[in-house]
Amino acid sequence: MPTRIKLIWYLCIVITVIGFVYLAAQDRMEEAMLAEERAAKRSEARLQQLKNPEKKKIKVDPIKVIREMNAMGKYQEAADMAEKVAKEFPDHAAIQTWWGISLVKLKKTQEAINHFVVAAKNDPTDEKAHLYWGLTLAMEGKFSEAITHYRTVLEINPEHSNAYAYWGASLNALGEYENALTKLGESIALHPLNSAAHTLQVDVLYHLKRYEEAWQAVKKARAAKIDLPKGSIDRLALAFPEPLK
């Protein structure tokens, strides 16, 4: 290969390498610029936090706090917090519902119902509002009215096992035992471990004097590892001793 051509060839290689290195350097420079921009944004955000410390506050779910207060028996504190939050968010249905639940715990039933009414108005699909509305009415002996709200719950959520159980409880209180058994059966079909439904089923069968069936219901509950109230078992055993296994 002639010397002149060799020189041109080497020169092309050198230019190519230099160009590659330059472009590589440019890529790294762009990466560095991007990193710098990201760092600048972080610094600016940090500076804004220092200027506005209130933005660093952690948001707390008030419903969760109210629910926990009720679980700990702090009903008045739960009601007070619900009232405070409701002033800020007057159209929030769930807050009204939990405010009502807290008041039920304080035995302020009529006041509680007022909040269930507001919750249901703000959100017609709030099944919990209707469920506790029904339970509160049942506490006052208004079983027929209570049933209308359990029915509403099931219109919203057809698979609500407790709504069937409480409906059965109200029918039991009204002496409509056969209808009560039907609702309790539907409750257990949806949720085989619903202890309230199993307990009520035993009691209803006792009222119907279908003692052997009652003991069969006891057996099923025991198989599901459900603890039935001692009073229900003792009452049944007094009327009709448990059959031998």
C-alpha cells in the first residue's frame, strides 16, 4: 500500500476514534446535565419544604382513627373527631356513618339515626349506614322498620351475610320463626362461619320446639369451630337433652 494512502487511512481511523470519543463524552455530558437537573429539583423541593413545614405533615385517614377509637371504647373521642372532620367535609357519607356508630355506642340512638339519614342521603350506596340504621332501630324494638334497612343493604350488596342474619334476628323477635330460619339459612349459605347466624338458628329452632334439628345445628356450628353462647346450649339441653353420639 502506497505511503500516502496509508497516511490517509490512519488519519481516517484517528478521526473516527476522536469522533467516537467526542460523541461518547457528549453522551456523558448529557447524562451529567440530566443528573444535575434532577439534583437541582430535589434541592428546590427540599427548600420549599423548609419554607412550608406544614407540607411535611403526614396525612392520617380519619375514618381509620375513628374506627380504632371505637374499638378501644373511646366512643366520645371518636364522636368528637367525627364531628370535627364532618365540619370540614360535610358531604362525606362515611364520616357521617361513623359519627352515628360512635353515638350508638354512647346510647344516643336518635341522634345517631340523624347521621345515618345524612349519610344515606349523601351516598345512597352506603350499605354500612343502612345496616347500622337498622340495628339501631332494632335496639329500640322497631323490628319492622329495621327490616326495611336490611332489605336496602341487600339491594346494594346481595351477598351481605350479616344483613340476612340481622333480618332473621328481627323476624325472630317478631315471632316469625319460619321466615327467620329462611333468612338465617341464606346468611350461612353466603358465609358458613357467620357465628351470629348459627347462634340465631339454634335459638329459632328452640322456639319452634324442633329440638333435634336444633342439636343438628349445634353440631354444624361446632364442626365449623363456632362458639355458641352457653345460655343457648343450656336452655336447649334443659328442654331436650343432647342426643347420644
